[in-house]
Amino acid sequence: MVEQPNNIGIAGADISSWRDLSAGRLVVGTSSIQIFSKKSFFKEPAKKAEFEISTIDSFKLESEPKPRLFLAFLDSNTSLETIEFRDQAQAKVVLAALRSLLGPLDEVSHSERLRLENERLLREQVEKRRCLIQSYSLFVWSNADGLRTIARGIYQIIPALKLENWDMVKEQYEIVWQQTDRLQQSTGFNLLPELERLCKAYTSMNGPEAVINSARFLETIENAYAVNAPPKREWDESEMQRNIRPNWPQLLYFHFFYSLCRKIGLDCEFGDWGSIDGSLSKLETMRPVMNNIFCLDVTGYIAKISDFARRKDLAALKESLDNLDAYLSESAKKHPCQEVNQSNGTLPKLA
Amino acid sequence: MALCPNWHENPGALTTCRICGLPMIDLRSELSLLTNSIKSRSILARPKSWNFLIGVGTVGSRILMSAKSLKIDQIAPRLTYLAVDTAKIGDVSVSDTEPLFILHLGSGTIGESTFCGWGELAAEQDKSLIPLIDNMGLRGKDENQSILVALALGGGTASGVAPVLLKQTRLLNPACFIFVLSILPSADESMHRRINAYYGLSRLLRSGQDPLADGVIAVRYDRLKKLRGVGETGEELKTEEMIPGLLRLMASGLTIPNAARFGRLNRWMQTQVMTPCLALGRSLEIFGSLSNVLESCISYPLCTISKDDVVVSELLLRIPKRLAKYFPDSLIADELASFNRKHFPKLKSTIYQVSYTDEQHDRLDVCILLGGNDISRVISDAKTAFDEFRLEINDSKQLEMYGLTKEKVSAASAALTFSHS
């Protein structure tokens, strides 16, 4: 018996009539039904027809007057096939095989079959979109976390520069370098020249130059994120920006919130108590943004930062900032996101 | 139109989005403020300063401003300047290379603090003073940092602020050396100036604790007015030019790298108050020798002192470089020893520091700082005024008018009695 490599025969039966064929054999395979002419002394059986299992809409077996199988196809242009078996036993073997493959299609209507197929396609689409959103959100959060780590490094370098603690500067620079390299690979932005300038400023051990270049480095990164479009990926960026929060242009709000927290820490470290109140009020303004867009509840962290900053408790403030870091880092791993109600929004503009 | 964080368009004047209610944030300008705030701190990351020249109060700030013409930054390396006053200080530059911090206590519009208590309160309540000192670069237990303060203790700002300021510097670097050039009011000046001077000194020379200053170089204003001297151009110096001249001499000896020798000697001998004897622009052609210049110097001390009380003499000598060969160390040491023997029978230690100038004239600048353990003569006028004040104004409410409390007055009174009786 001839079999297709991907169509392993699971049942066979002798047929007494099919179209103009008076005798032959029907073979039910895993992917198709094949009809062969009868084997004779002079010639091998020849395949006369093959019907894909997936194209079958329904099947039905009639016992009287002779055992006959009716096959209906999803394509309405394909005519109904009638196959007559030699006896009842042959028909039952085929019926059992078809049922094992297709289920009781003889009991399911065509429209139901269509509905089920549509549902399956919809499920596939939903799953595909879910994966796409997840990838997008992972991409956005990974950039947010990269920005956070860089800002953290720079804001820790500044007091170290004041104290001429070059070991600390070197240690933090390595972190900044790694993160910048990662962001550069992820976004395709060319941050290398500014990174080299920063490295040069640190190796020169010229404190004031190093501070100015640190700030300039942050500016360069912020500009890169504000001006450049995100790299082309498998998703439609503008569609994502319309429907997903947080999205690419909103990254800088996350960065602003975090930098503001670190600035308060820096102000406390430098004893610049005069600027603290202004920064704290801005931090409070950012609370709904972090909640609404980034799905982060930073209320407790803001309260602690405000409290310790006002009490000039530098040690406790530093601990709060570290806790905030841990929370943001954990959140980045979970990369929370949400789809927005389009009726509530207007088209976002790419920066 | 402005965009909210959700990219809803809003009229520019709104503070929250009319659609989603999120705050309207000008992200660009906010981020720019943050980075500018980092940049503004660049000056604080300069290499650790060795020397600090601080002017407190109106007179102190004016003295500080003369530093540029005196080229103090060339004498004292790695110098940081600080001017503190309750009145507005002009935005002037004192150096082309070294940083100047200017701090107006309070709003800077109060003007002169007339009483030490108010000056002290202004310093204690000012949010910027301590952070500014913290960020000036004083740190560690480092003997390679020296602070030179110029002030007039008769003023309320100087007498009130300087102790607060120096207390913080001591906290930051307990090993640094602090010298205070202080103009004291004369007996005929107003009572409150003398009270201020006494109170300020009492805070600088704290009772029961290490003194804040390693040397208070006390100059009585009435004596200063009578002093005569010649400047670099050959013209006679005016009274207000004398103090910068003295400051320049002090900068050559009492700053890093030389401050440790003078500071350690003062600490060891417990001579925290020094009387300067100043001779500016003494021509060798006229005076003939160093010993004659020293004699000219001792003839008019700038504060009351008894030669019998002197236990330490410190010579600061500034000579033109071209005359250096005529002043070998051996000669200076011999002439100083001879001078000391002649004038100070109880002298226990002496020290000198020579600095050189590129000037082509033949004039020497000399300052001898004389220190004794008994400062009663130096503070006698001020003490009289303070004692009277203490007797007359004993009520807490009355003291409040002067920014003082009973405790502060008692502590001030005990401070100088305790350490030098």
C-alpha cells in the first residue's frame, strides 16, 4: 500500500463503488483520505483521489440499502462524495477512524464549525497580541530600568567627586558604562562619544570637569530618548503608543521621577535644604503619573522620602532611596502595563 | 498647546489635563533644571583646598576683597575665599583662579547686626551657612588645612557669626589651623561694640574646651590709626591699608605649608591671643639693619601688652628677593634672638618665617606676633564694658532684646576668666 510519509494510514476498507470505480480500497490516514483502484494481477493499485481531513466539513454513514459514506466539504464548491463499501464491517472500520480524527462531525453543523474556527483564530490573535504587548512592555521597562541605573550611578558619583573618592567614582562609572552599553545595543543610539568624554573626565581626575561632564552625559541620554524614534521591532510603534501604557515617549517621565528622588538625596547630602521643598512638591505631582501610567504605587516611598528629607535624616533618606530602587527594579522585572481605552485618548505624537 | 503624560492636547495654561486629570509637566525644562543643579555643584568638586581666607562682617568682607590686589592666592596655594555678612556684599571677584563663596545671612538686606546675640542667631538660623561650610572642602583630620579669618569683633555680625562658623570648621576638620585677624574696639568706642568684642572673644577662646582659634591676632583700632607705614609704591599707607598689609604677612606664615609650625607652637604654649607689632615698608637704606627694623616694630604694638608677659614671639618677615642674600637664616635667627633677649625676659619660644617679593625696592615688611598667657590687658576695655552690661541688664526679657540669654552671658563671662585667670 502506498502511503504519504506524513499521512500514516490508520484504517482501510474495501469499497464496492465510488464515482466510476467499481472496486477499490479506501485508506484513512492521519491527514487525508485516499482512494485506490483495486489491485490486480497485472497492475498495482493506483491512487484515484485524496481528500484532506482538514477540508472535511461533515461525514455520515448510511447502512441501508448498502453501507455508504457521505463526505461533505468546507468548500461549498466541492461536491459531496459518496463511497459504497463492500459490507457493514468495512464501513464501521472507516467510520471509527474518521470519528477518532474529526470527532462527531456528523453531528456538528457547518455554521458551528465556522464559529469554532473563528474562535480559534481569535484566540490565536489575542495570544499573539498578548505576546507582542509583553515584548513591547518588556522593551520599555528594560529601557526604564537602564535609565534608572544610569541616573543612580551619576547621582552617586557627584558626592563622591566632592570628597575626591575616585574609587567610588570608578566603581559607579563601570555600572554606568555597562548600562549605557546595554541601552545602546537595545536602542541603537550612539552614546559612545559622550561615554568616552565622561571616561576622559573621570580619568583626568579633574573634579569640576567630571561633575559638568556627568550632567552633560545625562542630558545626552535624555535628548536621545526625547528626540530619537525607538528602533523598529515586530510591533507597530505608533499603535503601541496609542494603546499601551507605559510606552516609549513616557519613559522620560519615569526617568524624571527617579532623578527627582535622587536629586533630593543629593540636596540633602550637600545640605542644600533650601531646594528640598520645591523638589518634594514636584515629587508629589509625579505620584499620579507613576500610578496611572506606570502602574506603580509610590505613595509610601514619597511619604518616607519627604519625611526624612524634611527631618534632615540623611541616613534614613538614603535607605528610603535604596528601597525605592529595589521596588522599581522589581517592577521592571514584572514590566506591568495596561491597554488604554481609545475613546478616552487622542493620537499620541512621536517625539 | 501642551501635551499631558498621556499625550492629550491641552491649552498651555492648564496645570492638569482636562481629559485624564494627570499633571501637565514641562519635561524638557524640568530635566534641564535637574542637570543644571548638578552642574552648579561643580565648584564643590575641586581638589581639596589647603587654605581658606574668610571675611566675616562688613569690615572682614572688605579686608577679604583686598586679597586680589595683595595677590594672596600666590602666597597661599589652593585657596578658597568666603565672605559672610548680614548686609549685601557686592559681587566682586577676589581672584582670577580661586573660588569665592559669598553668603548673605538671612535675606542679606538686614544690614549691620548691631549686637553679637543677633549675629549669632542669624548664623544659627541661616539654612545656608552650615551647608556652605560643609561643602567648602574642609574634611578629615588633616593638618594641611588652614583658615585665616578677618573680622572686626566690635561688630554684631563678626562677633556672633564667626564662632558659629569656626565651630563647624573645627567639627569638619579638628586638626586644621585657624587664625583670626581681629580688629578690637578702642576704649572710646561705644559700649555695645566692646560688649560684642568680649562676647566674640569668649566664644572663640571657649571655656573648658579647646579654643576655636589657634591664634587671635588682636588689633586695637585706635592704635592702628596711629601707625605709619610705606606701601610697595613708596607712598605712605592709609589706615585702611595697614590691615591688608598685615594680612599679607600673615598669609605668608600662617597658611599651609607653614601654618602647622605656628599653630602647634600656639597650642603648646597656650598663647591663643597674639599682639602684632607691625612695620610696613621699612627701608634698609634708612634703618640699616634688621635689628633696627625690629626695634621700630616693637615700639608700637597694635594691642596692649606687657613685655614681661610675652612667652612666644613669632616673626613674619617679607623682603625683596634681590636682598635675600643679605638675610641668611643665621642672621635672622641671631638678630631675632638678640631682640628677644633684650625685650622679653620670660620668653620661652620663638619662630620666624621669611617670604620674598619680586619688588625692586629695599623695603622690609615685618610683623612680630607676641603671645602671652595673660590676656587681661588685651581684653580689659571690653571686659569692663561687658561686666557693666552684665550688672545692668540681668533680666531675661531685656537680654532678649540683644539676642542673648542669661546662660550665654554667664558662659561668656566665665570663658575668659576660666582660661586666663
